[in-house]
Amino acid sequence: MSVPEQAPGPQSVRLDVWLWSARLLPTRSAATTACRAGHVRRNGEPVKAAQRITVGDELRLRSPGRERIVVVTRILTKRVGAPLAREAYEDHTPEPAPQLAAAPPRRERGAGRPTKRERRQFDRLRGREDRLAEADEEH
């Protein structure tokens, strides 16, 4: 008597459950909110939190200043430790821009308020040229 071979787990799972289980978002409600806001796409299409995902789906998660691109390699239904969670997806996220990766400059403690010149230098480093243009228009 032979026993039929069964898959080791479910073939699909809700998107919000998988995002939380794979530790891509901190809570399941945060995953649901991100889906409702349109910050999550599956295979290029906007997706609802309750839709089912399967192995091989490409997910794009947008967060401030960054977009993560992951391909599902394993279905998770419960939250697992970080090392196991990293095995559930392949990360295809491009490297961040060099100015975003660098640590922001720090002033020495007790140096007082930054001067106008120093504030403009900080704004240039942060890519906030719009603020500089507004200042020039006022004068």
C-alpha cells in the first residue's frame, strides 16, 4: 500500500500573511495598509491584501525613498525567525543611491545652531534644492 505524496505545505497564502511571515513588514495590519495604499504590486499589478500568492510571484514593495523587489521562493503561513524568513524570497532590490547610503554629516555637540551657510550645505547634501530656490526668490 503506497501513500500518495503530498506537498510539504500550502500552495498559496494571503499576501498580507506572507509579507508579515517573511518579515518584510512589521505587522499584518501594516501589510494590509500597504496593499490598500497601492504600495505593493504582484507581477506589476496592484494587489489586494487578501489575494493569494504562489511560489514564483514577483512582489514590489514601495516605502519612502526605496522600492524592494522580491521573488517568492517559499510559502510561509506563520512568522518565522529572520534566517528562515530570508530563505523564503530572493531579493532583487537594486543598490540604493550613494547619497542615501552615506551617513548624514553631524555637528559637534555644543557647536550651537548651524549658520545659514551650513544649512544650505546640508540642504544640498539632502537634495533639497527646492528650498534653496525659494530662498533665492525671496531676495
